[in-house]
Amino acid sequence: MGCRAPPPQFHWLHCSLGGVGEPRNPALGCLVSVQCGNRWKGSEWLCPQFTGASNVLVQTDGINQKEHEIVKKNARVLQMYNNLQKRYNKEVKINQGQSETIATLSAKINELEHQLRLAKQKVMALESKIPAKNKTVQLKRKVSSHKCMCKKKGSCSCKYLDQLLVEIQRLKMENETISKERRMLRNEIAALDKDFFDEIEDLKYALQEAIKMNTRYERCLKQLSSTYGVTLTSTLPAAKHRGSL
């Protein structure tokens, strides 16, 4: 079929042969006519359908190069996306472990503080109870001394003496029990590391910073997913900061 100008991919061939007019180089025109099966007639090309390796190379060379660059760019972005997602999942797991550790330590600290408060209350109750007992003992002794006077060769067998002995024995037993509990609590507190509370504060700060970093990672992942149309395969919930810490 006839056409006024050669196809766009053969524009360079048309210019080399003289443009709209006759070919500049008749020998080159004949060579092209023989190889490509084209014939030049006046200002028109009588060209059957172009076939052969030269046609494919001319048409697809630029397209293949662009597609190759796009594929390389997409592969690089996908690799960055996968690395970012792996790092995000790793940080989330670390945050969960830190949260569980902090929760366990906080529960242990609260329990120890509660036991210490109870021991202090018991000690204060006993300290306030002992002077009152001493006063009652002194009053009972005065009363008993007036009521029950020992004879020259006799002994005082008053019932108040037995009651005092029983009360003294009971107070001694309570005092020993509370002393044991107090020693146990002191030993538990002494067993704790000196930097124990500082380490807890460091863990809290590290957890807060990790939560902020995970939020940024998640924002970047969503932005990459929306930009390149990549589906976010897994989204793990970030570890929430506990209000009791």
C-alpha cells in the first residue's frame, strides 16, 4: 500500500535517502529497497509490511531499555519495602518482649512495696501497743501491791501475775514473728540490684522511643503501599504503653 511518508520508526532512513525528494544516494536507496523490500516512486514509498530483525530492533530497542529501567526501579523499591517491613516486625516483637518484662518487674515491685507497708504498719502497731501494755502492767502492779500483800514467809500467788506472764509470752512471740518478716523483707530489698530502678526507667524510655519509631515505620509502609500499589501483607499492633508504669 502507498503512504506519503515512511513510518516514524523509519524517519531516519527517510532523511538519509533525501527526505521528500529523491534519495540522495541512489545506491543506498537501491540497497535499502533490496533489503527491506521497499520501492521509491517519486515522493511516495511503496512499502509492503516491514518484517525482519532490523524492524524489531528499531521498534523495541528504546521500549526495552525503558521497561528494563522501570523493572529495576520497581525491584529496588520492592526490596526496600520488604526490608522496612521486616525491620518493623522485628521492632514490634522487641517492644512486646520489653513490655512483658516491664510489666513483670512492675508487678514484683508493687508486691514488695505492699509487703513493706504491711510490715511497717505491724511494727508501728506493736510499738504503740507496747507502752500501753507497760502502763497497764504498772497500774496492775500498784493495784496488786495494795490488794495482795505478801506475808513475812509467804509468796505472792496473785492471779494478775499469771496474766502478765501470759501476755509477755504472747508479745514475745509476736515480736519474733514480726522481726523475722522484717528481716526477710530487708533481705529481699538488699538482693535487688542497686541500679534496678534505673534499669526500669531506661526500659520505659526505650519502649517509648521504639513505639515512636514503629509509628514512623508504619506511616512509611502505608505511604509506600499507596504510592506503588503494594499490598501491606501483615500489620502487627504496636505495643501499647501501660498506664500503670
